Amino acid sequence: MFQTISPKDWGYERPNDTGKNYVKEVIGYSYDDLEKRASKAVYEFVDRLYNEEEGALHHYYRGDIQYTSEMDSGNFLMAINYLTMYDRFHDEKMLQKAENCFKWAYDNWTETHPMFTWQGGVKDGFKPNELYVKYTGDAFWLALALLKRTNKEEYQFYIKQFHNFMKQARKAGFKYKYDTNTYQWTDTGFTWRGFGFPVTAYLELYELTEDKAYEEHAIAWGEHGLTLQEEDGGFYLIDGQFWNSDLVAPELRGLVFLYEITKNEKFLVAAKRFADWLIEHQREDGAWPIGIDDDGEVCAPNVGPGDMPNIAISLIRLHQNTKEQCYLDSAILAVQYGLKMQAVEDGRYPYYLDDPNVKWGFWSWEPLNDYSLSGDQSVHHVRGILFLADYIGSLKN
């Protein structure tokens, strides 16, 4: 119940007619339309980024200059698009493409040299000498999801490697970035202190293996995470100074999951304090700016639209535990915002829709910074739409 690939992971199925009617009433879109938007985003937009020769996804497409970007470690995250569709429609081609994306990213973006003890760390796209806990978390999640769906022994090997890197990060004092040039761990200097990545990955691994050692790792990272929460309830996980919308969903989910598994109220209290902070800073249109400093001032006013539905998934899990309506209301607003950022006729930015590489994708930025639409943003939109629709439907089933 800790994987977050598709609603089935949390026990939600397609709602009955009563539930579907309630979805339309609450979200403002019919259930069938929501499912169509999610599936079209993968089968029409994301799949056009797939390179058959390489067996991997290009990261994004720019509609203004008709440019398809390079392929990178984002394949660890983007492959989840395919797994969500595999779970939904039992399409074996989707599973195979997800496996291909994983292997390509592992071969090209994971440190595996036999001389190095930091095997399993995933490289940064801008500085390949830097290995990140955050990116390794994406790889960890995908390997766990593929193991669950294929039961192939090879994924156990990959998971052990990602665990090895996470374990070294913990032993270094819960650091988040390793530099292979300096042989130093650090958690400052534009470092993403994403403690939610190891928490959620280890809980998934514990659920799959029932090995208590992995539960202990999850709790240890969660305990560390609690030390990073500020008095106002926020987490300023970039250098301890800046809140970023990309470092929210796994952290909030991780805290809620830890409460569920330990029954320790401190994790739920921390999750609620963070969620209350989020609601306080949520805009009327349902979005959050990408950057807020520790004085509570917006320092990066653009929006990364894909973060909104990802945060919504975590708010749904918190609502599931607390039944406090404010968390569900916030999730609904966030997904409604994300739907407006889809490149369709009734979207907020219906540009370049004659270009088949644009239609059904989701714009990467608001305001539109470079007219790009990316596969990693799509992952969150697709999951957020389906999680919210199936959860809302389940409330009236």
C-alpha cells in the first residue's frame, strides 16, 4: 500500500456509476474525460518522445521551435507513465517500454564502475560527477515497481545497489550529494535534501520483503526529516533556506506512511503542520510558486505545474488518515489547476495544437518559459488525475 504508481497500489478501483457521478460533481470533469486525458497524455504525447532504437524517452519537446531534447536520467521517472497505463489497461507494451527505459537509464546514468564503492548513485544531468539521493530515489522507486510487476530477479540486484548508495548517504550523516571528483558528501550548495525519497523507497522495499532492516532505514530517514522542519511547519530543503515545490510530495507522503506503520503521532503531527503550511501558501488557482524562502517570501514566482498533482496525491493520503476536508479541498484545487495546464483546446495555453508532438502534453512552466512539455511532468499529472478521480469515486461507491 506504499507504492504510488497507480490508484490500485492504494486499493482504489474504478468507481461505479454513483461514484463517477460524484467525481463530475466534485472535480468538474466527467470520470471518462479524466481517464481519457490521462491516457492520451501517455499514449499520444509521452510515447512520441520514445526512441525505439535506444529504448528510452527523450526528456521534453519544445513547441515553439519543434525541438526534441536529449535523453537523460529522467527515464527513471518518466517510465512511470508507462507503468500507470500498464496497471490501468494491462497493456504489455507499456510494461516492456518501462523496462527498456529503466535499463537505458541504469546503463547510462548510474555509477556502476567496479572500482567505486558508491555504486548505485544516479548522476546529475548538469554535473555528472555529482550523485544525488533524489535521483537515486527515482531509480529506486522504478526498480521496486518493476520488481513487483515482473518478479524478475535482476531488479533485486539493482535495488541492492540503490540501497547501498542510500546507506552510505545515511552513514555520512544524512547527506544528499556525493561528488566523485572530491570524494565528499554534502548537503549544501544547491543540494536537494529530499528525505522523502529514501523514506518512501525503503517502506516500499519493506512491504515487498518484510525485512525489518528496511523499515528501520525508513524510520531513521524520517526521524532525520523531522529535524529539518521549521517552526512555521515548512521544509526549506534547498540549503535550509528555500522551499521548492519539487521537494514536497515524497516528504509529505513519507511522514504519513511512517505514521501508518509506526502509529507514532509525531509523524502525523509533522505531516499536518506541513500540509497546513502548504494550504496557507496555496494560490487561489490551486498552484504553488516553485520557490519560497524561509522568510515566507516568494523568490521564484514561476510554477512547475507537474508538482501540483504530485502534492495532491500526498494530500489525499493525509485526508484518508484524518478525514479533514481542508486537505482534500487543497488536493482538488491542485489537480484542477494541473488539468488547465494540459495542451488541449480548453486549456489555459492552447498553443501549437496542430503539432502532434504537443497535443495532450502538459506545459512545463507557468508562465510559459520555453514552450516545453516534458515527460517527467506528465508522470505527476497522469497519476494525480487518476488518484484523485478514483479516490473521490470511492467516497460514494
